[in-house]
Amino acid sequence: MEIILLEDITGLGKRGAAVRVADGYARNYLLPRKKAIAATGNSQAVFRDRERARVSLEQKQRQSAETLRDRLAGVSLQFSAQVGEEDQLYGSITVVDIQDALKAQGYDVERKNIRLAEPLKALGVFEVPVHLFQDVEAPVKVWVVRK
């Protein structure tokens, strides 16, 4: 049976490839799991249209992410916190705090996209990467100062 792969499958081919497989493998595994579609004249046209739409959407998302990256490039956030001995904070600056500060400045960034390995618990200047799209990240400076 001739099929068009909807995703990369090891040992079979890459997304969009037209390959020939056993009828049972196609009917019982690939087609029900939406990993492939049967390669008929109409399905090939539908796949090409979907692929064009996906690429177009991806380009728009990348462009908006790059625009946001350029806007975030100069953003600097400042948090003041109480500190104890040896400049250790009594609390910590978390992803939620950074998200709220960005939202207050007009940047709508999801919490899961702020790449903070662990909460900030010391005074200083930190560069926190914000993931915007596949390979588009924006560094945001976070200043933690004494209250």
C-alpha cells in the first residue's frame, strides 16, 4: 500500500515522504494512529495544502516571536527584597514574579516559557532567558536589590 507519512518514522521515512508498506501495517498501525494517510491523488493534494498552511502559520509565529524578542531585548526587571546575613533573600524571586513583572510592562509571556532553573535567592543581576518559539529566545535582565 502506498502511503504519505504525516510524521518522521524511524526506518521508514521523513514527514511528507510517499512510501510503500505492507497493507496490514498501514491499516492496523499507521492509519489508525494518524501517522500516515493513504496516497491517493486527492490525499496528496490535501497533504500539500495542509503542509503549506502549516509552514505559513509557522512563519507568522516565528516572525511575531522575533518581533517580541526585539522588544524584550532592552527589558530590565527590578525586584527589591529583604535580605539577611550574607545577602541571602528571605524569600525568592520565582517564575511567577517575573511573569507578573513582564505583564505589568505589557508583555504577555506564558510562565512555562520563562527558563529559570531555580528561584533567585541572592542579590545581583541575572539574565533569564524567555523561550518564544522553537529557536527564538530573549534574554531578560533581572535585578535583585536590597529593600
